[in-house]
Amino acid sequence: MDAEQNIWKRKYLKVFTLFSLIGFVLGSIGGYFYYLEVGCSSGGCAISSNPYASVAWGAAVGYLLGDMFNGKDKENKENK
């Protein structure tokens, strides 16, 4: 059972690196501030009129930006 948990941990640690998690959190916060500051008073804007959509888009963008700095390419070049 312990070996299965270690495999599961390693699998998810490859996907969710520290930089991507930090980007996810900062993007979520940024998406919420975007909703508060920019927002949409008429309710016709798909992203900025709904706080959940703003947070989700901010989290996605933050995750992708944070994932750019995880260093996978550097590790792959060193292994070759």
C-alpha cells in the first residue's frame, strides 16, 4: 500500500509543481480582483460579470504562467 501511495505522489508532483501551484493561487486572487475592479455592471460580460468565472480564468492563466517556470526542459537536457 505504501508503494502505491509513493507512485501516486510522484505522479501528481510532476503535474503540480511549486511554481504552478503558486501561479494558480495568485491567478485566482488576481481573477477575483479583476471581478471587483473591472467587473461588468450590465451583467452581459461572460467572464467579468461572474466572480466564479473570473476566478476560474485567473487560476487557469496563473497555472499556465507558473508552469512555464518549472524547469522541465532543463532537466530533460541534463538527462540527455
